[in-house]
Amino acid sequence: MLKVHPTPPAATPSRRAFLGGAAATGAVLIGFHLDAGKAVRAAAGPDLSTLPAQPNAFVRIAADDTVTVMIKHLDMGQGNATGLATILADELDADWAQVRTAFAPADATLYANLLMGPVQGTGGSTAIANSWFQLRKAGAAARAMLVAAAAARWKVPASEITVASGVVAHAASNRQARFGELAEAAASQPVPQEPRLKDPSQWRLIGTKVARLDSAAKTDGSAVYALDIRRPGQVTAVVAHAPRFGGVVAAVDDKAARAVPGVIDVVRIPTGVAVIAKDTWSAIRGRDALVLTWDDAGAETRSSDAILASYREMARRPGLVASERGDPEAAIKGSAKVLEAEFTFPYLAHAAMEPLNATIERASDGGYDVYAGCQLHSVEQAVIAGTLGVTTDKVRLHTQWAGGSFGRRATPGADYLAEAAAILRATGAKAPVHLVWTREDDMAGGFYRPTVLHTLKAGLDAKGAITGWTHTMVGKSILIGSPFETMMVKNGVDATTVEGASDTPYALPAFRFTVHNAREGVPVLWWRSVGHTHTAQVMEVFIDELAQAAGADPLAFRLGLLSSAPRLSGVLKLAAEKAGWGSPAAKGSGLGIAGHESFGSYVAMVADITAEDAKVKVNRIVAAVDVGIAVNPDVIRAQVEGAVGFALSSVLRNRITLKDGVVQERNFDAYEPTRMSEMPLVEVHIMPSTAAPTGIGEPGVPVLAPSISNAIFAATGQRLRSLPLDLSGMKGV
Amino acid sequence: MLTLTVNGVAHQIDADPQTPLLWVLRDHLDKTGTKYGCGIAQCGACTVHLDGQPVRACQTKVGDVGTAAVTTIEGVSGRVAEAVRTAWRGLDVVQCGYCQSGQIMSAIGLLSSTPKPTDADIDGAMDGNVCRCGTYQRIRAAIHDAARTLA
């Protein structure tokens, strides 16, 4: 167990981000603070330690002794259900074997993400960070209520009662009771608003390896994902979407589709034509038989090459200034050496293993029940209600285990849920509708990581110190054009697009970061680690280039620029030490290093690769992470291992390309995820810390690409910048 | 009507013989532990056993199954299956878990024919099973753990 000390509550007064604006339906006003990552690390972020204890919202103790922790977030694999339960169970002094989880309903008054404003949702690696005090307080309050109930029953002072592993005891009178025996009496005790939280030396679960609570159900087929929902009388719908983004249906001939056995109905909806059938296969075959004509007048018809070429044009013009200090042009002009570089990044699909889907039905009480991998509950509830023309209180969300998301399920317009609701409405809500997106629908359905161009120029003086740095970025903003534009975009700059570069921790004496917002018709979205997916590659590869040009060791060069970033320096040093940084590499092999902060967490990686002609083998990744207090060290390790496996294929090959507006990669054959034989050995070292915990769902992703790129340079002397890495011209040594 | 034996139970199925076994299992028999991932045998999420051999249910037509015994994640049992599940749980392999039914069915297939697999054997048997969460390191370790248990 980690030895840690309590973090004093932030001294800054509470400042919650209540921001007004219209949701996708235009009918519902909600506040939303999407830049939760910034809030995690900002001193001006909300003081979460002062909120009142809410045990009734977060814990249920049953007579059978089970303790059920209500999970307000979506667990899409990152293990937050286990992590959140750990926090509460520790303060409660529950036995881990009695702990269960249940996904909370949509109710922003109880279950808002405290770093997102009054909105329930999961993103920005905030699940643990925003819940830390909330769940400790809830657990401590519930424990105090159990103690008070026991004190009343046994007529002894509460101060003499102890609690351990799910048992409440009074030693002097030799009495004890299980939680289940006290639950009912405890429920009628007053809720202490400021329960005493444990000193970290008293933690029994936090910081230890506890078994994941979802392992059993996910290894015997019993875990229920949204695609597994089977409601009585449900029908299955698949939708024919326009082949080009922005296209609309011009004409439908559904005669053949209706003749397919099992097909029940064909309906037009705003997003296309839905085929309703008694099962999935019949619906797919019915859709195959549709004869459709599309109107592409308002559609994006360019190819991705043309879109990127337009970015290069934009980059030559002055952009919006996101960050500026000194006079970088003048500083570069007088430099001993000047380096220039261009980095490009493709569209990326999230490609979660469970394709998008949802089941929706009208209940006998006039309400609507929705079963899905809900990720932005408040938004989704509002969008569904708007689509159905009812108030939000009529929409009940039933969150299921999600088969991945990587950001895709958190769509500001709740696209696929709106589609499910539209089908229910179009079919008169006669039967529950189970909407299934095939893999092809999911991959070609847009909401990609944006394609991005970065151009950079920097100077070094005769001693090898950076003089100035100019940086231009072109890409489509995730938030501009979304319902959140007015709230989340300042002076035209979308923080989720430029994060990790415009706010670089490197001490650059003169710096300007300008951005151009492209406006193509391809829908874009956050993709596991959002802007950091490209900014970390750009910053960490270009810094490496500067180090090389300065004749400096890449690690020492970084550390020299990070004197005001001790936690980032710390993980760089730890990863380097564990990886044997500085020891000579075998011929054809090389080590590359990269470090980056995202969402308040710090990750460094050293990649060990072997280069062969036009091929690279990633042998080993040594990672060091600083996430503050490590609530579940094994889950943290798993997230970093997984981030490597997830991101590796985007480093080596994945890209979504458009030809005349049509997505070319539609399944795993053309967009191939990392496979077993490619998986490097991943070693994860966790920095001991007393800081409040931050997230790890995303922060492992950004540094993989630059660590590999820099290792390829070390092995071959060839500098590969753009992703996916173009290995075609690479020569092994 | 087709007769299909799943997890030891015979079922009468009213489906076109061309229907993929995957959709018969999921939509006709509610055996939802077998997952749909790609529909083109590129991800292995739908892996089941036909007479003990791993196959991709999305590319197996129900009409071609005949009298072969279909085993799904819900029904797989025995010494190897037990060792695999125990190893998976011991190492907390799962993340989102969606691919893990298929991973486990492939791993049981591997260990049934190759009780002491090398890393190369694991690559060969498991490369067709995609895990987007990237749990491969633990899958590999769990297969080795299960092999030790079975030795």
C-alpha cells in the first residue's frame, strides 16, 4: 500500500462553471463545461471537498449484506466502476467481497460530473477526479450512520464502536453486527454533513490491488451490453445513411426490401431510411435490398487529400492567436540554426468493439425507457426528449456496460440515440426499437478525430538554446458548430483542439501559436485524449529534433526546459531510469522518449524499437505515470498497457480517407486494429504521490506515437513526423 | 426448421439456412455472450466452438452446422475452460470486455490442442481476435498461467 498524506483542500474559493446554452434540440437549456481536463489541474477549479455528503445517492446496503455503489459514470472498459466503488468502500470499511456496482440513472441533480458543471457525463478522464471527495464523504457518512444505529441498538457510546471488513463491533460488550443487520436502522439516522474522512494511513483498499468487479461477468458471457438488450416484442432497426456527409435521401424504392422475409417496415427518418425487422440479419438483408437515390447538393464531396491541401493554403494566411509571448519571428531570424517541420494527421475512427446501438421503448406510464452505453446522460436525455417531443423527466436512461467508446458515445448531438428515438416515433412506438449500427455504419458514420496540419519553425542559438518558436495549426474544431460553441470556444479558439501545444510547459522564450478553423462537412469528435492525440506527437518530436540539432541528449534537453514542471520532469526521469536510458542500443534498434501532461495526469514513455526495411517492431514500452494518489494501481497499469495497444495501430497504419466524399475504410480489414503479435511488452511505473487523484483513461495514449517516432530516429537517423508513420522509405540499419 | 444443438440442448430454428450462426445464437436463442464485432471474420468477437474447434460464427451459415455441437461462452466448461476463466479473473484481463468471450473461446481452443503454447503459438492462435482496449499483454500472460495450471 502506498504511504500517502492527505491533500489539503484547495484554498481557492469554489467557482463552478455554470454556463448557459442551447442543447441539440434547441428546446432544453443546459450548462456544460466540457473542458474538464483543464478544471482538474486549474487552481481555480471547483473545490470538491466542501460539497455535502450524499450517502443516499451513492450507496445501498441490503439485508443480504451486499453493498451496492451507484456508478454515475459510464464504464466503457476503463475500470471506473471498480475505482469508484473502491473509494466509497474504503471509507465505509466494507469487505471488498460484499461490494457490487450499479449504474445510476440519469439525474444531474444527484449525479452531475462535478468537473463538467451541472451535467452528468463521462469524459476528460474525470471520473475518479471529480468523485474523489464525493464518494469518500458518502462512504464515511454511511459508516457513521451504521455506527449510530449500532450505538442506539446496543446503548453504548458511538466512540467505542469500530468498523472493519463489513462488521460493526463493540469490543467491551462483545457485540457485533453485519452491515445488513443494521442497514434499516442506519437509514433512519440523520446524515452527517461533514463526516470525518480517514487519514490515508487508515486506507485498506485505496492504493491496493482489489479485484475488478466486472471480471466474472465479462468472462462467462453474462455481462449485458446495450447490444444484448432483449425487450419483449422488440424489433430491430438498421438504417441506410447517406454515403456522403450532408447528403439526404432523394428517392426510396423499398419494394424489394419489404419483400425480404422478416422485414416489418421501412420508414424515412432525418438521418436516412430505417428498415425494421424481426431480427438483425433480416434487417441487414432488407437494407441491402433498398434502392435509394441520394441528393448530395449539400454534401461534402471532396477527397481527404483535397481537404488537406486546403489546410496547407490556410496555414499560409494569418490565423487566430491562441498563445503568444515575445517576438518569435525576430528571435528566429537571429538564430544560429533554424528548423522547420510539417506534421499531418488523418481522420481516425474510434472503432470500439461494440458498434453503436440503443434500445428504446414507450412504457405503459407514458415514459420512455432507453438502454444504451450512455456517456453524456444529461445531453442524451435532452436530445431524446426533444426528438420525441416530451419533457426530459419522461426519459429514463438505463446505462449498460459499454464495449468501448474512446469518445464516440459522447456526441454533443447524441446522434445515434436521436436516431433510435426518431425510429420509435416514426413507427408509432408500437414496439421497442433495437437500433443496430453494423461495423460499416459505425466506421463510416463520421465523428472522427479531426484531420490536422501543424507547421512549425524554431531557432537555436550558438549554445543550442531555443530562441523562438512559431506554430500554426489547421483543423476542424470539435466544438464550433456544435451546440456548445458559444460556451466553449473563446475568440475562435477551441481549447479541446489546441490543448497540449498552445499551453506547452516547455520554457520557450518567444512563442506564438496560431490556429485556423477548417469548416469541412466531415463530423469530428474527441477521440481518446482529444487534442493531445496530435499535439503530443508534434511537440515531442519537434523537441527531439531541436535536441538533436543542439547536440544535446533528448532527455537532458527536455529537463532543461521543464524546471517549472516538476511532475512532468519526474515521470520523464523515472521512465528513462527504468528503461536504461543512455545505454548503447543494438544495431538497428533505438530508444525514444516522450513525456506529456493531459487531463492533469503526467505520462512519459520510452520506446524500444527495432527498425527493418519499411517495418518497425516495437519491442518494449516503459511507462511512468503520475496520477496523484493511485486509487487502483492495477487498473492504472491496465489502462496504460491498453493505451499502448489501442494507439499502436494509429501510429502504424490507421487512417480514415475520403474519396469524393465517400469513406473508404469500412471495416477492420481496411482499418486494422493492433493485433496480439504486434503488442510490445509494456512496463508501467507509478509515481508515488500525495496529490488528489486524476484520470488515466486517456493520458497513456498521447506519448506512444512520439516515443516510437523518436526511437525510429535513434535507430535509423530518419525523422518520421506525420501519422500514421510512413515507413515505406525507411531503411533499417 | 433446422435442428441446432447449442450447449448440449437441441433447438428447432426457423431461419434461412444462409443466416450466419452468430445471428441465430444472438437473436433466435438469446445467447448474447457471443458478440458481433465486424461480420467479416476480422475480429473474432463471435468465436464459438463447433465440435470443440473455434470458428467465427459470423461466417458460419446456420445451414452448414448440421449435427455439429455448438458451444458458446455461456456453455463452455471442463478443465481447460475452468483454467482459462480462472487465469483471466486472476489477472483482471478484461477492460470493456466485449471481445473477451471470443478471446476466451480461442484460448480454450488453443490450450485444448496445445497444452504448453509458446509465445509464437499464442500469436498464431490469437491474432484473429481483436481487442480494441489492448489487453493483449494480459491475455498472453493469462494463457501461460492457464497452461501452468493444466500442466
